[in-house]
Amino acid sequence: MVKKNSCIFISGQGSNLKNLIKKSREYSFPINITLVVSNKDNAPGIKYARKYSIPYLIINTKLRNYEEKILLFLKRYNISIICLAGYMKIISKKFLNKYRKKIINIHPSLLPKFKGLNTFSRILDNKEKKTGCTVHYVNDKLDSGNIIVKKSFYISPYDNEDTLKFKTQKLEYLAFPEAIIKIFRDN
Ligand code: GRF
């Protein structure tokens, strides 16, 4: 099958990046991971790009035109889809317009609940019965684009922020690949 070129944006650990790299090596998975972009030069996740010999771009977001630089690379690598996997920067409207309906994000809650940061502490404070993760299209409002895949689990009385994160990420490793398969099946 002809796979589409994709770019993964990260800022941190990169466990979703690692998972997507592994999935992309399966014959029937619709994308190749062609490029990794990190806005942090010390993001631990960059090691996966190195390990699997994937070109990566470390971008200095203090530069006024840093998004234009990213756009140049996306063009150079003929990128069809961008996956935000723990990328902690807001994407400008101008950038979004260039990749309309082609940028997806994974969020550690059942959207539209708990948009934004510190989700696990807020979920516990709110005494939620269930939580999970959501893969959605990115638009110009925070964590608000159309939902592609959502996965949930029941919270136990023994859960804390660490166990919630662990359980949520286990679901993320299923949800992100599933969302990508769904996008290419439907389009
Ligand atoms: C994920 O849990 C995701 O929900 C959130 O950021 C985290 C990134 O984790 N947006 P990792 O860097 O993929 O390990």
C-alpha cells in the first residue's frame, strides 16, 4: 500500500511517538512517520527519532517566524498529516489554514470535559466516574475540534494522578493509531 507521509509534533516524553513509529512499520498502517518536530531541544522523545533514523527538527519558538520554518520542512517532506503528541504550543490560525483538517491531537480526557492542562487532578477533584482519552481534529479553539476517537475506563477509588495517567496513556496507544486508520479509511 502507498503510505502517506506524516509528521509528529512533540514536547516531552514521546511515548505516543514511539507507539506510532512501531505501528507505522506494520504493512497495512496508512502512514509513515517521515518527520518529527520538537519545540524543546531536551525533549526525551527526540531519542525515538534518532533510534529509528527519522529526520527531526528542533524548533526555537522564540524566533518570530518559527512556524514558517516548520512549514518549509513540512513541504520539503511532503507531509499529508500532522499528529500532535504532547506538543505544548498553540498553533496559529495561519498555520491551521495551511493544514486544514490535517492536524490531529490526543488529549488525556473525555472531551469536551476537561480541556486544557492538569486534567488528572481536575478529574479526581470532580469525582468523575469515568475518564479516558480523545483524538480530535485541531481547530482554533483549545481542544475543541471534531472528535475522531474516544476511549474510556472506570476510575477506581484507589486511583491517583499517576495511575490515571498510566491507564489513560495505555488507551492512547490504541486510540491514536485507530484514529489515523479511521481518517484514511473515511477519506
Ligand atoms: C499524552 O498523554 C497526551 O494525552 C498529552 O500529552 C501526553 C504526551 O505524552 N497531550 P507522550 O509525550 O506521548 O509520552
